[in-house]
Amino acid sequence: MRVLRASGRLAIAVCDSLDHSPGYAALAELLRRLFGDRVANAFRAPFVLGDPERLLALCAEAGIAEAKVTRHSGTVRFASISSLVSTERSCVWTLGGMLDDAQFARLLQESGQALRPFVVADGTVAFEMPVLIVTVAKAERTP
């Protein structure tokens, strides 16, 4: 807010919670089962701010008054389960640096069963992945 001009607007997008993204929730549970909590929690990291009340509390703590949080629906799509796993493998801030080649091969093998509910007739994978958007407008300066 400090760097916004008077009447400026701020918008921040974060992943909604895993409770609202069933495909990623299934993948997180598979990761926990295969590799333990440390790996599963690393994968869950992008979803930890997926609570509107927590976001508003963080804004208040930062001195950002009158912030609003809205949920926006969306669907994530992958060409295949293999494409989904490959995408997650390339995310260095979550799984990319945690699993070796053999572990990714095991994850891919086990993903077929865990992610089956999200595979559509043509073999693509699709599931809900909403986001939360925080918005606030900076007040105009008074002369």
C-alpha cells in the first residue's frame, strides 16, 4: 500500500485451499502416502493461504484496511496424468527439488489410480482449482 499512488488499487491472487481443489487434494494425499508428510506438505505450500478469513487477518496486520476477498472459480487442465506429474516435477519450489527420478516414476505409476476420477473421456485431466483474490483501493489524498 505504501507504494501505491492515491486512488491506486491492489490485487493479490492466491490458490484456494486444497478442500476446494479435489484433484490436487488427491495428489497431496498420494504424495503423503508414498513419500511422507514432508513431501506432501511441500506440495501443499501454495494452498496454505486459501482461507478468506486468514487473508483478511493478514491484511489487517499489515495495516491494509477494507480489503475484500472473493473466490473465483476455475478449472485446471492437463493433456494427461503424465503431463500433470511432469508439470509438478518442474515446480522447483514444491516437488522439483524433493523427489529423484525413481520417486517420480513411482508417483507417475500410482497417479493413474489416484487421479482416475479426474480423467475425462479423451484422456485429459481436469478439476476445479479456484483462487482467492484480495482487492483493496488506496484512499485518495485529502488536501
